[in-house]
Amino acid sequence: MQAMERKLGRIFQITIEEGEDFFEELNRFITTKNIRAGSVFVFGAMHTVDMISGFRSLEGYDINRCSFEDRRELVGLGNISWPDRPPAALGDASWDKPRPFIHIHMALSGGAGRNEDVLVGHLSGADVQKAFVEIYEFV
């Protein structure tokens, strides 16, 4: 087991509005506030959602990506880090210095009239209808 003691820094409550890009807005906020590590909680409704729903096989990074164009509700929990290079989940992204990476595990509704269907996975993109985000900074 590994453990790291952290102290709680600032706490932010954010509302992301209709039509805004979830990760674009959150990355801008995290960069502006220089939040280097923290926990992220999100709940809301999205017009569109992109997600990684899991691995297709145990060979390398063989993932399954899904996209939904209908309104979905979601709840998620994740973390903020600043890796030196892009994580595999970002595909062929590149960067020349550390930048924020928001890693969110989520539960997503099955869509209108399908509330009993719930999908789980990693949030990889979303066009927001209305989302509420709480960030707990670690220092």
C-alpha cells in the first residue's frame, strides 16, 4: 500500500452553463486558478456525451469509445493531475509541458424513457446543458 498525506486547500463550486464544453471550461478554470491536485465531483445534464466504457480486451490499450447525441444525466467523481505527457486516454494528443488532466469516472443515464439503464465509464467529452462541479484542492 502507498499513502500520501495531503491538506485541503481551496474549495470551488462551479456551474457550467448551456452549450459550454465541459472539459474546455474546467481546464480553463483549473489553469487560471493553478489547481495542481484535487478531487472533482460533477452532476448535471449533458446534450452530448463521449465516454470510454471499458476495455475490449486485455491486450494493450484496447478501449471502447461511445458517443451519445441525446440528453443524458450524469454523476461523476475524479481527480486533477498535471502529467508531463498526455495519458493514453487522450489518444494522439501531444504537449510539451505538464498541463491539467481531469480524470472522471461516471455513471450515465440511459437517456429519455430509459432511466433503468445506467452506463459507467470514463467521461471523455460533453456538451453541457447544465452541470454543477465541486473541486476540492489538495495542497
